[in-house]
Amino acid sequence: MDTDEDAPHAGDPTRHPNSPILEALLENARNRRYLGRRLADGDERLGPDRLVDVVRHGPVLEALLEAPLDRGEIEERLDVSRATSHRFTRWLDEQGLAEKVDGRFRLTGRGEAVAEEVLRFEANLRTARRLAPLLNCVCENHQEFVLEPFVDATVTVAEPDDPYRPVERFVSLVAESDAFRGFNTTHMAPLVLGEFHQHVFEGTDTEIVYLPSIVETLFETYPDRATAAIDRGHLTLRTRDDLPYGLAVFDERVGIGGYDETTGLMQVFVDTDSPIAREWAERVYASVRADSKPIESRARRTR
């Protein structure tokens, strides 16, 4: 499924360009599948030993990124011996990553860039590990998923003794919101879950993009309530023939759901209040919405 994340918000001429930070993240996401090829085409590719060496010196790079330190401060800050601090500073000097100024070691411009990349590498690895249940559920489409904004996300995973934990987290965020938008490959919550559908039909202003078959099932299960909610303008349903995963945009947070293909139950729900994540989610939602079709209530369609 190809989601055009560059598409403008349909019918919204006031939509502003994305922030430079989000643009950079999206550009990285577009290019990452070709990184290996580009590196191989370059003059020199760093070997694994050099990469490991840089990561091994991550703590001292991080410490000096905050402020210049003398050797004694490095030893105290990192809880290392004098011999180890000497090895650290000698390596930094040999690599051109730090210089000694007035008795303190200060990162060079190159050193600052390397230190920031090492921290970003660690943060992304940590995020990928925490989001593994989600990435495993949406693996065919996760090239559309920007990892960095979800570093501090709340991850709720179904457990054998509590299979509805992700759904309950999702419904709690719907209940806290005055308005809710989203798209999904299946029902946002099980049809038997009355609390969610009460919010959708009566409490929260809702717009959802579903697969056509899911809309039909919703009308079959709740014909009168769904029709009344649409006729009041409280509920807007749209359809699209293909969707990548579940996306939800609440008042204060955004979330992504992964589902079990066999049972259709939500297996994981990841949500965050990160501004960059929200910008990304609204961009993706606008693109999906622009390529969807509005649905009228059954009463109107049968007239």
C-alpha cells in the first residue's frame, strides 16, 4: 500500500508546510532503504571495528557534548580509572573528535556531530526494541512509520491474562477526547464493546476511514445508531480499498494499533503526545483521507 505522505490536506488551502524537523525525518525514511547502496558506492565505508569503537566511546562523547571536562572530571563522571580516561582522550584526539583547551577536553565540530549520531543511534535502537510488537504487526508497511517521534511513547501490549489491554488504552483516550479521527484495517474496537461505540455514536465527534466491508458490518450491527449519528453530523465514515494499519488522532495524543490477522484483535497500541509524532500522524491521515470516499447513512443511500 502506497501512502503519499506528500499529498496536501484535501480541501484545506491554509495547510502549512511541515516543520523542518519532520521533513528531515521523512527524507531519512524515504532514503533509508537505499543507504547501503549509497554507502557501498562511496569511496570509503566504515568497517564494523570502527563502528564498534565509536559506540564504545559513546559515554565520553555524551559527557563532553554537555560540557568540556578535564581528565579528573571525566574519571568522576564516568566512574573510570585514570588509565581508562587516558585511553579515552587519546582516542578522541587521534580521531579528531576532541581537543584540549585550557586543561579541558572539548569536542570539535566533527566530535559534536558524531556524539549526536551515537545518541540518536542508541535512542532509535531502544525505540525499535520497545515498539517491536507494533513493528512486527505492521512489518509490511512500517517503511511508512517514522520511528524517532515515538521514542517516549506508551506501549500497551496484549497479555494472555489480559488480551484487551491495548483496546482499553485506546478507548480511554477516545473517552478523554472531544474529537477523534482515524483509519483502520478492521473495527477500531470489537463490535461488542459498547463503551467505544457509545462514544462514537453519541459522545465524541468522530471521523473514521474504514475498509468498505468494515463499514457494512458496522451498519449491520448498529443500523439505527450509526444512521442517526451520521445524519446528525456527529459521525463521519469514509472508505478506502487499502489501509496500512490503525492510526488514531486524539485531542492530546496520537496512536498506532497493530492487529492479529487471525483474530482481528488489537495486539498492541502505541501512543504519544510528541508534537512531531502528531504532525506526522496528521500528515498521514490527511493523505489517506484525501484518497477515500465519504459514506452517507443507509437511510440516505436507499432513498
